[in-house]
Amino acid sequence: MILLETIDDLLKELLPAAVPREGVETDEEVTVYEVAGERIHFGETIAYSPLQLLVSPGEKDLQSHIFWYASELGPPRYAELARAALSDARERVRDMLATSGQLLEADITAMVMSFDQAIAAAIRHLDSAASMRGEKLEGSSHHDGEVSTTQTTREADQELAFVSSIIVESVLDSAIKPKAWLDNEMLNREGQSPFQRLRV
């Protein structure tokens, strides 16, 4: 349950729920993810309705959706938010592994450890990308005029958004494997529970 909540919370932080449909001038949108319901507690029993990702990692559309989201928020802000969300997720995963790791099956343990490593790598890459953007802007401010600096800032932000979208998609790819396994486990358990899955 902790793992599922951690992964779903991370997806909500890193992804837009919907994006405008390309090439269409109306308000039509593409749904990136949806949540089927809410977590409801009955004492110790929890009815869990997971987040469903409707655009899979590996599909070129997902990276472009992340790029759009990063551009909308502002690439530096998105990179900062993504880093914070990844750090929080990694801390939760590590706490869970430290306290309950021995209770997990080998298959899910391997997936979670791989997910943890992917998060660590993504944080390093985001830091590096943000640092490169800073260096590019610093170099530009010393040599160029105001117009050129504005252009350089725009280009640096676009590069940061693009790199961030690649980094985030790679993390999502490693998150989806344990999520699918855990979603299946939760469904199997709910099937045996007196409380069937509730949709709100």
C-alpha cells in the first residue's frame, strides 16, 4: 500500500492530468492519467482505487506531454518540483525497504530496488541539467546584450524542459513495473475482502 501510494503520488507530481490535443484549435484534451476513485478506510480495511496511466512510458507522446507540462510551469520550476518529488519518493521507498523489505517477495523487491536506483540517477541528471542551464546563462550575461541574453534564456529553458522530460520518462518506466505488480496484488486481495473495490 505504501509503495502504491508513493508511486501514484509521484506520478501526480511529475505528470499533467491532461494536455491540449495537438493540431486541434478547440478545447479538446488528451487525458494522461485518471484516478478511478479515492482511498477509503474502514478501520484496518482499505478500499484502494489506483491511478491509471493512460499514456505508457515508451510512447513518444508521453515525453512530449511532460515537455509541454515543464514548459507550462516554467522549466526551472518544473525541474525543481520534479527533484523534490523524486527525493520524497526515494525517502519513502527507502524507509519502507528498511522497515518491511524482508516481508516482500523477491520479484517486487528487485523491482523496487531498480526503481530506487532510477530515482537516484534521475536526481543526479536533473541537478546536472539545472547546473548546465545556470552556466549557460552566466556565460551569456557576461558577453551578450539584453536581447541576446533573453534569447539564450529561452533556449536554455527549452533545453532544460527537453532534458527533464527524458529524465522523468525514464523514472516513470521503472515505476510502472512495480506499480502494475502491486495493482494486481491489491485487486486480488480486494477480491477476497468483504469490502469490494469502491468507486467514488
